[in-house]
Amino acid sequence: MLRAVEIDVRSDQRWDLFVRHHPDALIYHHSNWLAVLEEEYGQKFRCLACEDADGCVRAILPLIQTQGMPFKIGRSPSGRRWSSLPRTPLAGPLALDDEAMSVVLRQAIALARAEPDVQLEIKTRYHNLNDIVPELSRVPWRFTYIEQLPVQTEGAQWEEFCDHLRLPRECGPCQGCRRLRFGNARRQHRVNWAVKKAIRLGLQVRPAETEADISAWYRLYLDSMRYDSFPPRSYRFFFNLWSRLQPLGQMKLLLAEQKNVESSRIVAGSILLCFGQTVFYGFTGCSHRDFRLHPHDIIQMEAIRDSCKNGFRWYDFGEVTNADESLAQFKGKWGAEPKPLYRYYYPAPADMLNSKPSRLISLGRRSWRSLPLSVTALLGDRVHRYL
């Protein structure tokens, strides 16, 4: 006695209640994240669900319809589609069993079928959705790098986070903190060396406290996106994240400051998204000229230590493209393991695995680094509006 329904997450608490208790739930399933995406460009979300005869929710799937770009961008479909979710690394369905999973997936396929030239896109870690609903076409995507954190136990003592590594603040209480090592001895040495150097150069980590901190970080974020030749998200998006998620502890911005006797300046910052058992390393900003200070290393150390201290089980460094070996090495040196991500489509995409960026995209990337930051912010806002 299962049936497909839609839930209004603004008034129906069953959605967030289900998300809060599902072991695979992420911040990207929560109604707060959906609200931020909706506020970014006014795109209305639809929250599909499966309920039983007693009205208990047994599966959910959040969707947002995108307008689509007039041209193709790399491997990703860029036309009109129902996505779970756009401008989000992964979300996808959550279910208590395969039968309930099938109900929400077929409900989503029906949405795509109802409109011409609209595709369904699902981003997830599940590898078997096409076994549950054969109409879905699975495409292996990128790898995300995940580190398992130690479990807290009652009565644990305060411990140093790493042997012989003096950090600005102590860690604890975390059972097994002294056993938390970042891979082999060589990786551990690289981490310790980088963090020690950052401290020696005057870097300290603190959480953002005001909107002025968000504004200062955003310029560093624009600089990073310009260097990577990637369209940045709008300041509006990050301000909404801060307003909605930070008061609930679902979002943190850790800033690396270089301090001396006379002054201090923010050299880097990273946004962490926290929910359930997982902390996501979401967005980062740093001027390329300050990489020599190793701000990313000291921020990662503090972020992992804080996640461990607050009882999270997983720290997700985020996905890496196949071509970005340096980023994969940076995330791998912390002992994180690569985990595959998948995307599912209906109808099946045409030759998606072999597609390459268009000439227009390749030309744009080559010239992107020469643009003023204000221009990249404007163009990035325009591009993401269609994604």
C-alpha cells in the first residue's frame, strides 16, 4: 500500500524528520539547502515522496527544474532537466527499501515524460538505481575523497591531535584522536610539515563571525575561481547560506588569518556544510600568491579536528575531476579514500562519456583569468542561472 505524493517542506515536517533519521542523508537533502537554492534564482523545488497507508514517509527525492544552457558544457547535460539537484554535488533519493525507492524514481520519470525535451538527472552515491528501475541510465561520474573519523566515547580524555604538532587550540574530547593519522608515515610527515610552516608564518584559524567576514572571503573566492577558470557562485548565494544554515550549526566558514605585530589579513577561507554524520568541504577561497603560506593545510587540520570533536563520522573533501591530479594528491595526503559517484538519466544521454567541452568553452577558459573579478562575478551569476 505505497503511493507517490508530493510534500510541501515549508509546512510538512515529515520531510526533515525523515532526513534527520536516515543514515545516508546529507545537508543537500535538508529543506534549508533547498530553500537556499530556490532563493538563488527563484527556481521552485518539488519534493517527491513515497508514503505508506499510515502516511509514514518511506522514500524522498528532491527535484528542481533548470532552464538549460544554449550550448553544451563538457560531460554534463546542459539542457532543460529535472535535477536532484542543480549546482549541488549530490543529493538523489533516500529510501527505506527498494520498493519505496522504485515509487519515487518512477514518479520522477513521469515528471520528465510529461514535458517534451526535458531530461531527468539524479546525482548520487548509489550504484544500483538502474537495477531497481531499468529505465534509468547510469553514468559513472567522478570520485569524491572521504575520510572516516574516530568515534567519541564517554569519558575520553583531551588529547593532542597529532604527535609533536603544536596547534593554536587543543583537541578533544575524541576517543582515538591520537590514533587519527593521515595515511602512511610519508603523508603524515607532509601534513605535519605544511601545518607547522603555516603556523610559523603567522597563520591562525578562526570561524567567520560577521557579514564583513563573508564579504572579505568572497573576494578571495572570486580570485580562486578566476584562477581555476570556473564561473563563481553569486555573493547572494553565500549570504543566504550564512543566514539560513550558520545559526543552526549547518554551515561554518573557517578563515586563515596572517597576524603580525601591526596588522592582520585574511588569506584564505573554506565553507563547511555539516549535517547528520558528514561534514562537506564545500567552497574555498584563496589568492594564488598566498598558496606558499599553506593556508589550506592549516584550515583542513582545524576542520577535521573540529569535525572529530563534534562527533561526525565522515569528512568529505569533495569531488575531483580526472584531469586535476594535484587536487587529488592534496586530498589524498590526508588519508581520504576515493569513492565513486554516479549520475542517472532518463532518457539516456547521447554519447555523454566521450563528449568534450565545446570550442566556445575552451576559448572562454583560456581568457577567463584575464577578466576583472567583478566581471567574473557577473558572468558566473548569469551562467549558474541556467545550470
